[in-house]
Amino acid sequence: MATYVIGFPRIGEQRELKKALESYWSGKSSQEELKKTASDLRKRHWVYQKNAGIDLISINDFSFYDNMLDTTIMLNAVPEKYKDIEDELDRYFAMARGDKTHKAMEMTKWFNTNYHYIVPELNENMEFKANTSKIKEELEEIKELGITPKINLIGPITYVRLSKVEGNANNIIEKLIPVYKEIINEFKDYTIQMDEPYFVTNPTNQDLELLEKTYNELAKDANIYVATYFEHSNEANAVLAKTPIKGMFLDFVAGNENSIKELVNTGKEIGIGIVNGRNVWVNDIEKSAEFIKGLTEAVDSEKVHIGSSCSLLHVPYTLKYETKMDEDIKSWISYALEKLDEIRVINKLVKNEELSATDKEVLEGNKIAISTRKTSKKIHDTIVQDRVSNLTEKDKHRSMPFEERIKLQHENLKYPILPTTTIGSFPQTPELRKLRRDYKNSLISEEKYKEEIKKMIAECVKFQEEIDLDVLVHGEFERNDMVEYFGEQLNGVAFSQNGWVQSYGSRCVKPPLIYGDVSRPKDMTVEWITYAQSLTNRPMKGMLTGPVTMLNWSFVRDDQPRKDTAYQMALAIRDEVEALEAAGIKVIQVDEAALREGYPLRNEKRAEYEDWAITSFRITTSSVKPETQIHTHMCYSEFSDIMDAIEDMDADVISIENARSDNSLLKIFKERGYKGEIGPGVYDIHSPRIPSTQEMVEQINAILEVLPAEKVWVNPDCGLKTRKWEEVKPSLKNMVEAAKEVRNKLK
Ligand code: GLN
Ligand code: ZN
């Protein structure tokens, strides 16, 4: 019985790798310095794991940018267009993030996490070839420490299925098998972990046939363990049981439906991933130990291993630096290092081994945390709970059907055909960031801070009136981030000091911690929005972040169903919606930028998610008067598979990402007879380019080929916070002109 982790974070507990990377990229340090930092970090992380009593310690989980990209290098699958770059590392970074003459490869989310990988670009003519230099280097390093590692590889099927493929993907997998075989042979004395998380997403029969064939070949004369995570992989478990793999590492948190029957019957070893690599709450150590003991009654205990549910990449490093966190909240949390302790202690309890003094301390602290979490007043608020249990159907529906209420809204708001608006934020300048920082660090008074923010709001409103926008916004100058801003003001949500998690490359995020029952003690945006409204006769749009997005970008408590937390969040934000309405705001936008990200990996679980996610949005937005207009915004352009849910949100207006040239997205709205009004972005805010009036006229005309003019709004495709004023001003001016030009033609 061994302890393992699927993988360890690499960015460094003080984000050392981030700093070293950015310093290298900006030309401030050499490649040697960067490599030295990387090597020091790897060693530090291996020693941490060794000292914590982890038996199977990984190599090749380190990456300068991303493991999928590393795999691309390992297989010599570098696209032609980068081959002119001599230096290996610079070529690698050009693929990851582009350089002066090369565009970066595409990046996308790793399953349902907030980690992004670099999407391989494969074609059948590629000459795949094994390149094991990275693995060999790490192997040499770890051997110096006297550790025999397991070697992590991304398996060929997951690798190819997550790629952009020209030609036949299955042929590419076939071509890759001998290359993988060669790599595996080279390291045949070691334990090899092959990550195949693709198999948690409803694999087809063809996928499964391929899986069997691939691992029949690869696992012969080798020590292969296949890892899946983020869900169960039951179809694959049954198939792999028939192949010569040694065993599987399975996720028993997100994938607690994992069945091990077939694997056990064929004598495979099983890794029970019981410590959550995706979330930060403490494991219930005694309960986990009991669970595993239960299993080992049926399975030879020699064949059971205990580990993390997935790579610890998705949680922060260590609580050591959380010096300001509330002590109770801190006691309910485990980051990567604390999770290593949990794994060790669970293992000892299962084996009935004697606990050391440290182990006893870990276990005692754990028991206290588990019991205080059940009762703490910081978590449990009966008023909030009662509100959720008293929710009725009425709370989930607008009081008047769309077709009727939209008429009242038009009377109330009097906007023209093809009304113009923006998505909410205006440029976040360095001066603005400094202002917020100074206020946070108490270098300036609240009075001074508010005065400065209000000046910016006033200028922003004036500009919008000047260019003749129809529905205005205040500009979101008071916000650092659309989730953090609200999280900081809500009960039940906390922030860490050093809870950084890698998002992509050197980029890290610090997700809020939703630890307790959520409520809104006081107004969050009313002062800003009403001030902005006081400056203009045009409608001012109130701007809020929706409940689902709040959850999807946070670490959400695991001691109650996600749905309950979502409903609490929905009610808290509803309170703000109502306060805005009471203060005279007639248009309120509730952004659900992350609705899509929360979708489950398994099709059979989608309906349940949609049910509570959409209901949450409706709880937030349904209590307003019929004449109050509800907007929502989403930053993506792929809606075909979630159209029912989008309709079900029952928003009056939805703004969405830039319509692609062929309008395929809009056609879906049309085909479905989508009833609400729609603002398909008429220009892409992700680029500094200033779109001309003419091109936006064309864009609007293209939209009108699909959608009736009465339903169409004209707006950019997302918030403007990352842009500069010099870009925003002419772009919006042109946009309004374009709308007017088309309007005139319509008359
Ligand atoms: N209202 C937000 C903004 O304009 C929406 C951001 C987003 O879609 N991610 O910045
Ligand atoms: Zn957006």
C-alpha cells in the first residue's frame, strides 16, 4: 500500500517560477537563471513530498508553461511555423505565448478547471519522434536526492482527443503508439502514470476500442498506471481491466461513482484518490480511512494505494503564509502541503500503523476542524438557510411574460431601434489601480477615494452622453475583479493572502473562499450606480455579477450541496438587484460570464446543473417589476448545446461575444425563435485595433440578415477594462455612428 499524488504544483509557494519566467521574458535574466530556479523548485517540491511520507513522487509534472505543450515537444509534434526558431526554450515559449514574428498556439481550459493548456495542432503527416530529454533531466535530478520517482505522461488518447487535428485523429493515435512505446521502454524500470482524463467524458465505443488496443500494446512489459480524474471513468475502468496495465489511479472525490469491480477481478492495483486536489477544504481523515478499510476487506490491501483525487496543481501551496486569515477559517482549509499530511495520516490509519507526534497533531486538528465546521456560527446562519428553504415558485419567475413586459420596458426606457450600450467596464488605467491600492493600504481616506472614483464616473458618463450612447454604465472603476469585488462585501466569503493557483503560463488567480452561508449585509453598488444615474437622464445600467459566476470562480464549500450555496448567493445578489431598483435604476445587468464553465463533464449530469444554475439566475432577477429590464452577458460564442438553458434564464436582453463571420451563432438564436433581445458584439475588444464605422455597419447589417432589427442591440463583445481610453473612445464613437447609419437606412 503506497501513498501518491497525481501531480504537484510548480509555480512556487511565493510564485517563484512566475517571477523567473516573467523576468526571462522581459530580458532581465538569462536562461541559466530561469533553469536554476526551475531546478531548485523541483527539488524543493520533491523534498516536501518525501518528508511528508509520499511514496510515489512524480517527475515530469513540472512545466515551464504547460504539460500538454511539454507532450507536444516530447512527441516532436511542433508545428512547422515554429521550426525556424533555433533556441529550444524560446521556440517553446513562442508556441505558448507568441513572439514578435509568431502567433501563439491556441489555449483552452483543461476540462472543467480554470487551468488552461496549449492546444496541440496535429496532422497525419507529422513525423512523430520521441524526445525524452526533459524526463531524463528530471530523472537525474531526483535520483540525486535518493528518490525513485514515478514518471507522469499524458496518455496518447487524451493528448490527441484534446488536439486540433487535420485528418484522421485515430490514425494519429496509431502513429503515436510506437513513439510512446519507445518512451515507455526507455523508462521501463519505473512506475509510469499515464493520464487519460479524457475518459471521464462519456467515451464512445470507438474510444474504448482504441483504449484497449493502445494499452494492450503500451502496458506490455511495463509498469503502467492509468490515471483519470475530475469524474468517474467507469467505461474505461472496465476496459482497462482487460489490458496488461498494473493499475489505475482514480478520483474518489469528483468521481466517487468510480467502480473498481472489474479491475479488482483482474488483479489490478487501485489508487484511491480520496484527498481533493480541486478544492481546499480539509479531508475528513477518519471517515476516509474507514472508507478505504471497507474497500480493503474485499481487495488485497497490497493492491490499494492512497492519494490525491487529481493533481494538486489546482490548489495553493501552503497555509504557512496565511498570517491574516481568520483562525477558524484557516483550520477548515488544506492547501497542497497540508493535503500531503492528510494522505499520510489516512494511510497510517488504514494500515493501523503507529502515529507519530506530528501525525497525532494533524489528526487532532482535523477532528476539531470537522466538528467545528458542523456548528460554527461563522458558517451557519439560520436566517439565510430559512430564506432558501422558503423559496417558492414565485421567486423563480418574473411576474409577467416576456412579450408583455418588454412593451412596458420600451415605454419606460424609450430607447430607439438598434439601441447602443456597452458591457460595463471602462479602461482600468494605472492611475486607477494605484488609487484603489492606496485606498486599500489606507494611504488615502475613504472620502478622498470616493471623490476620485466619482470623478471618473462623471467623466465616463459625460463621454457616453457626448457620443450619444443610449443605455449608459458607470464604468466599474471601483472594481478590481468582477467576482472579488462582490465576494469582499458578502458574508460567508473570505479571501486568502497567498492562495495562488496557476491559471495559465505565469498567470495565477486567487479564488475567493465561499466557506459559509452567504448573505449581503449592506448595499454593494447602489451608491456608485445612483450617483452615475443622477448625472444623466438616460437609463443607467446597474451592473452585478451573477450567482453562478460567483461560484464557478471560487473555492466553494463542500459541506452542503453546491445548489444550496448557489441559492444563497442568488438571494444575496437579489437583495442588491432590489436595492438598485428601489433606488430608481431601470436596467440591471447580471453577468454570467462563467455559466458555461460549470457544466459537468458527464452528459447525464448536465440537466441537474442547468436546473440549479438557471434557477439561481432567476432567483436573482425575478423579483423586479415587469418594467425593469434585466440584461445578462456571456463571454463566449458557442451556444448551440446550451440554448435551452439560455432561453430558460428569461433575461430581457442578452449580450454575447462577437458573432463570427458566418453568423452561425446567431442562426441558432433565430432557429430557436429566441424571444428576448440580443446584443451580439459588433467589435472584438480583445484587440487594440480601432474598428471603423464602415466595418461595424457591415457587421450590424450581417446581424440583421439573421435577426429582426427590433430585437437587436449594438454593443462591443465584452467589457472594456483591458483597453486604453485612446482605443475605447474612437471605437465606441464609430460604433454609435454605425448604429445610427443603419437605423437611418431602416427608416
Ligand atoms: N460587466 C463586466 C465588464 O464589463 C463583464 C465582464 C465579463 O464579461 N467577464 O467588465
Ligand atoms: Zn464578457
